[in-house]
Amino acid sequence: MKQTLTIIISCFIIASGFAQVKPASLFSDNMVLQRETNVPVWGTASNGESVTVEFEGQKLSTTAKDGKWKVSLKPLKAGGPFTMTIKGNNTVTIKNILVGEVWLCSGQSNMERAMIYDTSAKEAIANSTNELFRWATIQHNSKDTVQTEVTCKWVSANPMTTKFFSATAYWYGSKLQKELGVPVGIINSSFGGTIIESWVSNKTLTSLGLPKDGYNDPVIARANYETKKAKAQPLVDKYNAEKETAKQQHLPIPPPPTGMIVVGDYRGPNVLYNGMIAPLIPFSIKGMVWYQGENNAYVGQNTYYQLLPALIKEWRSEWGEGNIPFFVVQLCPYRKKTIDPSLPSAIATVSDAQRSALSEPNTALLVTTDLVEPDGDVHYKRKEPLGARLVLAAKAMAYNQKVEYSGPLYKSVEFKGNKAILSFTHIGGGLVAKDTALTGFTIAGEDKKFYVGNVIIEGDKVIVTNPNVANPKSVRYGWADHPWPDLNFWNKAGLPAAVFRTDNWELPLK
């Protein structure tokens, strides 16, 4: 009897030592897989366990090593819904899979902000039902070490899901789906109030040789966070206790005390790359959309010029799909309206750094200067035009269609006497001043003092002068946190010009 019991217990222990075959969390019901390219599928299992993946006539087997397995499906045609089975010691069935186009959307709050805040939200949400448009929203996940898993769930567009989804990603994905006529999936990995340093690996940050400070050094950043949290916590704890007492006594909840600060999740260097990007690799995608920078417009140093190209290179390298399209959304103006043309602008500096990242191949810049809120709110409410512009960029750069996808981009300048003669790419049928005389250009000489420019358009050139600048050395456009009057330099294709500068002078942010 004892021997039989011992055998039973031993068998149970051995059986419990086997890990079930499990796909990575991105592989779940309702997902979208990228068409017309190899599609990696991976997950975990017991060491040495044989794993077989079956999907649309393909049957691939491998053996788990160190608890991990991966296979690669051959290129798939758009369509669905399909079913995938993953077999090992157990069987996993993934249902209602579509094959089409998959894009990664990432960044901070203007990427994350939900549709319910959008100007067109009510009608758009009510009419959003579309089984061919789906997304997976990656949950906030700040981690000090590289992770292999994320928390997410694939859902299709409908009034209940759409209102909580990213407005930027919704307008892009829904319009792209209708344009292409195939399924579209968006992976939205964004986190409001974050710096770009959070989204790159420690290896990349270290390689750039950036200053050792609270933005780039994990040790310093963590120490600063803990100090801030410890200082703020007593007041938070006291208020929480007061709220609980009010509830128990059925009294109104008291307002938060003046000066109380709630310190949120740690968002220092590396942690979002570790927790929200690395676990997605190498899920097959068509391209990437990046909308971030507002929190780097307070830094006090001009590192965005280095950081954004580094992020683009790292993400592309880690995904291993070559120079896939990478779209950068240039910051929308915000804060107080600025009249003085010589004031430094942190927002314009980051915007110019975003423009300079176009030196990386197969990139596009999406301009939002016309979407600015009158009150300077950083979270502007009209994301639909941005979605339409993203679709134009995708049509041109990802789907080989001949369309103009960009507003005027600065190309070169010639200084001739008291004139600055500017040339541009993306003329888009002609350069125009929208609504009124051309605004937003400033000009400076060797003294680096800027004056409002007198501007005329001559063909595909823009000529800038000012009587106070006899020998111009620099021209800038849109160089203010919130330019006044509003910027109005466009092309005839209906797209606004990007913020730029012609000089390489040192740029103080404060």
C-alpha cells in the first residue's frame, strides 16, 4: 500500500515538473498576423519537449531548449478568420485569427490618449464596429530587467472597445483598413508622461556617451524617484486615511490637500524598453509609428538629436526586418503663445531633432502644427487629420503608391546679400501661405538675435529678409513653444511644413 502511494506521489511530482506548452501572450484569440513575410511564433515549454505549430496548411515542429521554443511560418496571404494549434504535452488552440497588416504604435500621452477625448468621438465611436480592424493594448510595465511577456488582449473595433483605445492609433488603423481592404492590427505600446530614454535599452544609452544624470543613468534616476516618492508619501497616506474615515462615517470625501503629489510608476531609463518593447520582439510587423517628445522638452540638454536615431536603429535591429517604415510625429505646439522671436524653445528643439531623424532611411515626419489647441493644451483633441496623414505616409513608403505624404521639408539655404533663399523638398504642387500672409519665419545675423521675417514665395523658393539683418546667417520656422500667429506654411497637396532651423548653433532649453 505504501509502495503504491509512493509511486503515485512520484508520478505526480514528475508530471507537475513538466511546463505546459504556452505561446507568448501576443499570440491569442482575435490576433492579426502580418501578411507576405515570415511570421515568427514562439513561447515556452519543458526543456526537450517537442512542439508543433499548425496554421493554414503549414505544420512546423521544433524542440524546446532552455524552456523556450520558436518556429517561423512562411509568408501568408491576407484573410481569415483562421485557427492555429500549438501541440506539445498539451494543446493550445488560438481562434479567430486574421492575416493582414500589423503596425506598432508607441510613445507617450498623445499616442496613448483615448478616443473618448477626441473631437469626433461620439459619432466615430458609434460607427466603429469593424471585425477587420483589431488591436492589442500593452499594459504599463516598467521593469529594471528585460522581460519576455506582456499583459495584453486582442480585440476588434466596436463602440465598447473603441472609446478606450488610442485616438491616434484608431484613426490611423481604421483609415488604413478601409484604404487597403485587408485586416489591420495595431499593437499599441505607449505610456503617458515618459521620456525617450525609457524606451531604449541600457546598452544603447551607454553607447551614446550621454551625461550621467537622472535621465540617462538608471542608478541616479531610481534614487531620484525614491527620494521624491518618500517625500510625497506621508501626505498621500494621510489623505487616504481621511478618505477612508469619511467613507466609514458616510461623509463627503474631502478634497486633496494643497501641495499633495501622487508619484506614479517609475519611468526612468530603459524600463519601458525592458517591459513594453522587448517582449514584443520579434512579432512580425509592417512598420512603426512613434509619437513622443513632450517630456524631453524640459530636459535642459539637447540629447534628442542623438536619442531618436538611436531608438530607430535599435528597434529595427532587434526586430530584424530591415529598414521597415518608421513614422515620427512632430510635436504639436503647446504652452503659452510666444511673440518674442529670440526666446529659446524646448518644444521647437525637440521638433527639429525629430525632423533631423529623417536622415535615417525609410522614415517620414508627420506634422501637427495646425492642430494646436487655442489654450495651449498639450493634448489636442483633433487626431483624425493626423490619422489621415499617417495613411498617406504608409501608402507612399510601405505600399508603394505614388502620393504626396509630406508638407514642405527644409532642404538648403543660400544667403545672398540681405536675403535668405530657402529651398524645400515635398513641394506638393507648389508652396502656399494658407489663409493669410506667410508667418512663422525668423531671421538672424552673426549676433544670433532673431527678428520676424518678411517672407515671400517665389516659385519653389521662400525668401526671407528683415531690415535689421544686413547679413543673415540663420532662418528658423515655427521656433516657439506655441507660435503666434499660427503657422501657415503649406504645400498645395494640403500638408503643413515642418518646424526647422538652418543653423547648428547651440540650443539652450532653459
